[in-house]
Amino acid sequence: MATQYGIVGSTAKGIAASVERAVADGVLGPGGALPPVRRLAEDLGVSPGTVATAYKELRQRGIVVTRGRGGTVVASAPSVGSRRPPRVPAGVRDLAGGHPDPAFLPELRPPALVRPVPGSHRAAPRLESLEELTRRWFARDGVPAREVTFAHGALDCVSRLLSTELRPGDAVAVEDPGFHHLLDLVPALGLRMVPVAVDDEGLVPGALLDALRAGVRALVCSPRGQSPLGGCFSRARRDELAAVLAGFPDVLVVEDDHNADISGAPSHSLAEAGLPRWAQVRTVSKHLGIDLRWAGLACDPTTLARHDGRMLLTSGWVSHILQETVAGLLADDGVKALVGRAERVYGERRSAFTGALADHGIAAHGASGLNVWVPVRDESAVVNGLRSLGWWIAAGARFRIASPTAVRVTTATLEPAEAARLASDFARVLGESEATYGG
């Protein structure tokens, strides 16, 4: 095995570096198995402890994961190398990406004149106009907005919050199923993920309590438009969760309200619950444009100081050209009307597909957001079967830790007439896969 994959080294660092090179070069791909510790130790003439230390370093850096009896394998999105989404075949309808409908995105209007900057913007990193618009944006939904700041997107913000708050080896509670990029990010930061089950109302309180009792130091969740299941907090569920969190005041609660303006659900945020350590991040990429790498953050004073202190040491600030572009869009009445229409249409398309599936006796989740989550027994059979009929959807494996198998369908561009046809094809493929699975 060591020869096959070219793993070499006589020290833990050398072995880890060898595996990392193999992953970066594509010799070891996602899901590729590494040799068992004792076998590799024997092949390389080192102690099992040396190999175990190498594997631990690789896990902490998000390159490999350990799956119990399944051994150590390359992470689905290892934190080395350049990765792109799989190419969608020509003639196949792409419903896998989780992206908005371009028809409902406004044209971007950067400032026409950009004057030279004397020095840097570190003394005034945020435009006052955008800061005020951001406060109004959060306050509109009852989120405390006294302390606000900016980041380069939701994941950039979450990464900074977690890396300033936690240390390698600490545990983070995450939704399961959950946002696949977050599930890639947490282990890449050297942190441990503790899955928390979700349903149509978001986090399940009992599952959250179990995670908190297990010693997690942070929670990352979505109050609405949860990806991939589409859950959204009801007021009652939010209050249940807040009561659970009240017993763990040192835990940082991070809400990712990434599609606040197009989720199709009201805001019932944990940020309103008076938690001592909290943050809510919002982006504009889903309703104003995916190229706008900007996020607004509302949080408690301690969290803001830690976030901005780390940001000043790295990028310093978000481009003022980008800030002016976002400010112009947020203040534009025509853009607001377009976004409002988008939210209505997304809800209609989501409901059309879940309703069409129900007509075929197929249960699905999609209370809010841009996606529908459909439980299935065999993800690969359904994905491949629909691909043969001209539909490209996402297997659920990328979004799951311990939750049951399913597939994700992005309905943002799915017209009602198409929804009926897709549901019919889905039922056909599901029937064929169940018959095959049953032997």
C-alpha cells in the first residue's frame, strides 16, 4: 500500500508531508484509503506511534478523516490543492449547485470614480453609509445591531470567529445534514465536528443538548433557509433552543442567515434571546450577486473585538469599492422590489416541486430556502438514474455526517412545469432503484 501511493518518510512530519503531496497532486483522491497504521509502520520501518502522529496531524489540518472501522481516508474536500465542482455534462439540467436564478440578480454598479487612497483604510475600515444600512438590515428582523462589522463572505467570517475563539482539537456543533463547505472548513481548522440533527424547524433541541454536554465550545447553525434540508426556526423552536443554550453561557453561537432576504420564512433568531456570546452573519451573494464577496456581522462586543482584531492583522478591511457597490444596491428601491419578487418565486418553485413529489407519494423537506432535500435509500442510484434522464442533482453524502441518506435538488430555477416532469422522473428512478436494491 505504501509503495502504491508513494508514501515515504522516517518521521511523523515526513510521512504527513508525503501524504499531503499525494493528495495535492491528485494521486490520492477524496475518499481514498490510507494504509492501516501498523501496516504502514511496518512498510516504512518506523514505530506505529510515528504513523499515528502523522495521521493525527493530517486530521487536524483537514486533509484526512477517520471513519472508525472504515479506517483513515482522504477528506471529501481536503484542505490542499485546487478543487472545482464537477463539470455538468452538456444537455443536462443543472439543479445541484444551490445557486440563485440569475434572472433575479440585479446588475452590479460599482462606483464610476475611484479616487486614490492616501495610505490605508485601517483607521476607517467601514463606510458609514454601509454601516448604517447594515444596522437597519439586522434591526429589521429584531437582531441586536449595536455592534456590526464586515467580512469577505460568510465562510470567511465563520472561519475567523472560530479560529479566534477555539484551539485545534476543540469541538464545534454543526447541523447534520448541513452546509457542505462548513463541514469541510471545520476540520480544516483543526477542530472536531459534533453533529446535531435538524428537522423542518431547524436544530433538534435534544440533539443540541447532547452536543453541549459533550463539551462543544461553539455552535454554527442557520435560523432559516438551512442548507440542505431547508429548515427554519419557528418561534417556539427558537425559544426551546435558547433555553437549552442558557445552561452553557460560554459557548459561542454563530448563526449563518445567508439568504435572509429570499428564504421565504420569518426571522426567529437566537441572536434575540439575550445570549452572552453570539454572532449572526449575513451575505448578499444569494440575492444581489455571487461575485459580491461581502458579509455583515452583528455580534456581542467581545466577539466583534476578536473578529476585527484578527482581520486587522490579515486583510485589514473589505475593499471600499466593494462596500460602495453593496451600499448602492441595498439602498435601491428597484433592487428591493426585484429581491421581493425573487423570494415569492423561489417559494412558488420550491412548493411546486415538493407538491409534485407528494403527488407521487414521495416525502421531501423544503420549508424555506433554495433547495429541497429528498430522503432516498440509494443516493448513487437516484443521482445516476436522473442524470440518464437529463437531470443533474446532488448526492447527499457531501452534506451528511451521521444523518440518513438523501439527495438535494436546487429549485431556484425550476419552473412549475419542469417540477412536475422531474417529480415523475424521480418516482420512476426511485422505483427502479428500490427494486434493484431489494434484489
